[in-house]
Amino acid sequence: MYPILFKIGPLSIYTYGFFIALGFLAGIFFAVKEAKRVGEDPDMIMDLCFYILVSAIIGSRLFYVATNPRLFIDNPVEIFKVWNGGLVFYGGFIAAFITGIVYFKAKKIPVMKTLDILAPSVVLAHSFGRIGCFFAGCCYGKYCELPWAVTFNNAHSLAPTGISIHPTQLYLALNNLIIFLFLVFFRKRKKFDGQVFLIYVLVYGITRSIIEIFRADFRGGFVFNILSVSQVVGISSAIISVIMLFVFGKRAKKKQ
């Protein structure tokens, strides 16, 4: 749609990067509020969010490069131009998760309780990021004749121009927003620490795998020529979440 938000002389402000930054600010604002609500140190959350942001950007970019190597073979400098789009959520999620666990252990803070604090913020920030994807044209959908189909005409767009396609970026943004609202509602009703985070991983894994069906952008090879890498990760994480919810739920009942 509009990959470049505006220009100031020779400086271009990219819409994708703008929404990534906006999402991060919204996420950290909510995480700090949530930390105060549950009695955790908001300064600790601020520090953690910084490390998560850096690791998430690096992880999501490396995952994108690994699944789309042909885009960077001739011009490896493009690897560093993250403002043009090209961040894979699950790559960032895995990197951020590992970083978080290391931070939790180093600071000796409760892991599952802190993950519950962060889960709504992560999905909120992700929702903003998907709007950025829409403006950049990355993560685009298949050909579509439905009333809400979109057509990209900007020459700088990463999506194919001149044809009607599924607005998969908006599907993902709306999906994340709905998950965020549900987690906000549920967080005060959880039965044990970790439940909010695990439900987030479960629901997102399933819904993301469904939305993947409508995407047309190249996302690496397919497992068994059926499932994309993101679908494999999403389904696997959903299954693990179900198991952990069951185990943690039984433990919580025994303690009552």
C-alpha cells in the first residue's frame, strides 16, 4: 500500500518500521501496567522488554533469511534492511523466549508468572506489526475475488501489484487483536501461573496455521509438501501447550 510513510529530505520513514516501533511502545506500556497490577517490579519488565526487542528482531530476521536465502545471495547487504519488511514471527518468538528464560534465571524471577505478564503485550505489539506488514506488502495473500480483497499498486510494495489478493496481513492483525482482548479478559481469572501464556501460544498456533493457508508469499520449503515451516511450528507449539496446560492444571488442583 504505502511502504514509505513520509520523507524528510533524503531520509525516508518506512511505514513498516513505524508500526513495529509503535507496537513495541504499546506492548511495553501494557506490560509495565500489568507488572504493577500483579506486584512485580516494572523496572525489571522494562529491562527485559529491551532484551526481548533486540533478540526478537535478530531472530525473526535470521529466520526470514534462512527460509528465503535466494533473496539475499546476490546482495547480502539487504539482510540488514529490516525496515523494508521480512521478519518471521516464530523466529523472533523463539529467540525472545530463550533470551527471556536466560534473563529469568539470571535475575531469579518467577518464569511462568512473568510470561503471563508479557503474553498480552507480545500479541498486542504483534498486531501493530502486522499492520506494518500490510503497508509494506510483505506476508501477502493468494488471489481472491471476495469483497474485501485488496489490490496493491505501489511500485515499492513487496506484494504483487495489480491483482486482487487476500489481505492476510489484516487477517493476522485482527486475529492478534482478538487474542489480546481475550487474554486481557482472562488474565484476572487464571487458575495458575503460566496459564495465560500457554493459552496464547495454543490459540495463536492454531489460528496462525489456518491463516497460513491463504498466504502466497514464499516462506521456505514445505514439510511433506503440505505444511509450511510456520504451520509446523504453530501446530507443534499448540500441542505442547495443551500438554503443559493439562500438567500444570493437575498440579494446581493438588495444591488446592
